[in-house]
Amino acid sequence: MAIQFSPEERNWLDRVAAAAQELGLETYLVGGFVRDKLLSRPTKDADFVCVGDALALAQRVADTLKPRPAVSLFKTFGTAHVQWKDGWDLEFVGARRESYQSDSRKPTVVPGTIQDDQLRRDLTINALAISLDPDRFGELVDPFNGLQDLQDKILRTPLPPAQTFTDDPLRMMRTIRFATQLGFTIEEGTWEGICEQADRIRIISQERITDELNKILLAEKPSVGLDLLYRSGLLERIFPQLVALRGAEYIDGHGHKDNFYHTLQVLDNLSRHTTDLWLRWAAVLHDIAKPQTKRFEKGHGWTFHGHEVVGGRMVPKIFTQLKLPLNEHMRFVRKLVELHLRPISLTKENITDSAIRRLLFDAGDDFDCLMLLCEADITSKNKQKVNRYLSNFQLVRERCREVEESDQIRNWQPPITGEVIMQTFGLSPSKPVGIIKDSLKDAMLDGVIPNTYEAAHAFMLEKGKELGLTPVSS
Ligand code: ATP
Ligand code: MG
């Protein structure tokens, strides 16, 4: 493993090295950037540690870069942030020594050596440093054999795991996140440390936890991380509703599937087709209400009636609990959870155009996402079954395309608005207006009238007459 710097990287590296030399500061490139370069992963965030005044170094570097970058100095923390062109993000921090007291989350921080600074990092692969000093430029400073761990794909804490994880319990989540993103194995002692310290996660803010959770969900195979979180005991503490899906119950020899591992497989299936975080969240939550809706019906077996509706109602609560945004992303996830059984009901025979139009109307622009979720929801081990279900969904997609082409339902706006209805019959906002609007929508979706203004207008007059209304002359 050797580091190859691009000409662009050489450009700012040389400037940092020159500025450090002018100021007489021992300086290193450190952490995630070194790790990612060694792994040939693309990265634009570089962290520098200098033994001394990082703010002065950042300022000097910024003065020599063209175009002049934006510099933010955080005096209280002794860190500085330089944002340069093309998305380059350079962070500067003075080497520090941290000591934690068990009764406080905040460490006492004092200036230290590069070794002190490497010791306070979470994993050996994140503690690698590259010297920028002129006489040893490019030399790897690797006190914990991080390079070997990188080659062996091992995640290990530099200090005894109990200490690293009690000092900052978020590191447990980070370790599992890296295991998921990089496909690395967590070293045995480090894993035991996580299992033992899992309860400490309660002192970490929800935002930081959720940030890691989202990174896990965005990995190529997110199930790896969710399973590790489950087995370590962390998931129980941060997301108990998901753990409640675990296990299968048996009555009279009838069992149901383990909905936790089913959900993980749906998530992995879906992740092969999308990197959209919110669509992935919809996979995580699609069956979340199965424990609450589970019934055993004699002679029939296990049912989960209404789990999509109850699950939909749980979405805002879970988003609030996890401090996920309560905006259109939440509404999207909720909608997909609520609709996730609908395409299945359309794989039966003799499906009317009306049922197809209703799905298109309800799913709107999220129709394609919904179909991806439904296809990912097939987790049978029987290949033939999987293929049969997939080709059924293919037929649903085709039917939907045909109906959409002729009727344009997905972004349907009623050609006759409530305003027009009120004007036509001289009404103020009242019940009959709603009745006419709803019956217009139903008539259109049921194919009673075509999707045109004229047809809708005639239908409105007809419906008004039924309700005993007379149009006012205009
Ligand atoms: P990513 O950028 O993908 O989130 P990263 O490892 O680069 O991963 P950053 O938050 O950019 O994470 O942090 C940069 C470096 O700072 C890390 O590589 C690690 O050395 C150190 N670090 C970050 N967070 C912690 C922590 N909670 N405990 C110890 N060291 C940490
Ligand atoms: Mg980083």
C-alpha cells in the first residue's frame, strides 16, 4: 500500500508544508484522509495536526492559496477550517492530549505531542499520520500498526477497548459503521468492548447517533451494520422498535418469518437499486408495525392485518425519536410504508383499470420508488417463486404504464376546482362542495368520465342537480 497524491493534492499539500516550515511547526496529515488514500477511496476532507498553533497555520495556508479560500477559526476549540475550490475541505487542529473523567462527557484537553493525538483516535486505521516536515516528507507515522490492520481489514482500538469506548461511546457506532462501509472485521477484543460498553451510548446526542445510522444505511450492504448493532446490544438502546421485529413465534406448528432479518434482506435488495437514503428508510420501516398487529387465526395461521396503516402512523413518531427531519422526506417514507401492499393486491387476476388508476393517483410521483420497494420485499428462497412474483410486478408496471399513458393520473389535478363549483352554484365553502369534488374524483378514477374539463363540467352539473342545486347565471 502506497499513497499516490494527485497533482491537485500535491498543490495544497506543498503549501501546507511550506507554511508549516515558515512557522516552524511540526505538521502531519492524519486520520480519515490517510486511511482513504491508502484504500483508494475518493475523499476531499483532509485533516492536519500540528504541534502548536493550528489557527496560525490555517491562516498562513489560506493566505497563499488562490483563489483565496473561506477560513473559519474556532478559537475555543483551537481548530480551523479552510474551504477551498472544487470542494476541498482542510481542517487544522493542534496536537492534543485528552483525559476523560467518568462523571463528565467532556474531556479535559491540553496541548500534546503527535503520539498523544494519535492515542485519542478511535481506531488504529484512523490514527495513521503522514509527516509534512521537509526532512521526512511523506513518512508514515504508525505507532499502532494501523497499516497492517488496514491490509488485514481489521478494526481495532489503539488503546484498550474499554477505555476508548467509555471515553467517547460514539466510537462504538463509528466502528460498526466502518465495518459496514469498508467490509472490515472487528477484532475480537474490540467487539467485546462494544458489547460491554453498549449501555454507555445513552450519553451520546441523538443527532450524532443518527448521523452514524444514516451512514450505515447508505453503505453498499447496510444489513451488515444493522446486524452488528443488534448483536452488540446497541440497537436495543437506539432503535428498540426494530429489535421488536426479531424472532419467530410458533403456535400449533405454524411459524412466521423473522421480520427483523426479513427487513434487513429487503433493505439489501433495495440497496442494489438505489442510493436514496429515504427510500432505504422506507425499507427499514415497511414492516415496523408487525409486532403490534400480529394475530394467530385458527385454521389460517399468522396475520398482520393493517400493519401498513399502523406502521404509517409510527413513522412520524420514529422520525421524531431519531431526530430525522419532519419534512417531505418523512411524508415520503410514511406514504411508502402505507402503500407497500397495494401493488401486491394488483397482481391478482381481473384487476380493473379503476384499481390501477387509484394506485397511480395515490402513489403519484413516488410510483417508481414504491415498485422498487415491493420488488425488494420479495425475500423467498425459492427462485421460481421469486421469478413468478417479479414477473407479476412487471405486469403491474406495464398495466400502470398503459393506463398512465391514456389517462395521465400520476399528477392529476381535478379539472374542476372547489372554486369553480362554488361559483357555479353560488355556494360558500360547505359540505356539498366537498361531495361534488369527491364524486368527481371517483368518477374519473373509476373511468365513468374521461379526464377532460368538458366531461368534468358536465358531471358537476349533473351531480349538483342530484343534490338539488341550481346553477346561478353568470
Ligand atoms: P468520515 O469522514 O467518513 O465520517 P472519518 O474517519 O474521516 O470518517 P471524521 O469525522 O472526518 O471521520 O474524523 C476525522 C478523524 O478524526 C478520524 O479519522 C479519526 O482519526 C478522528 N475521529 C473522528 N471522530 C472521532 C471520535 N469520535 N473519536 C476518536 N477519533 C475520532
Ligand atoms: Mg473524514
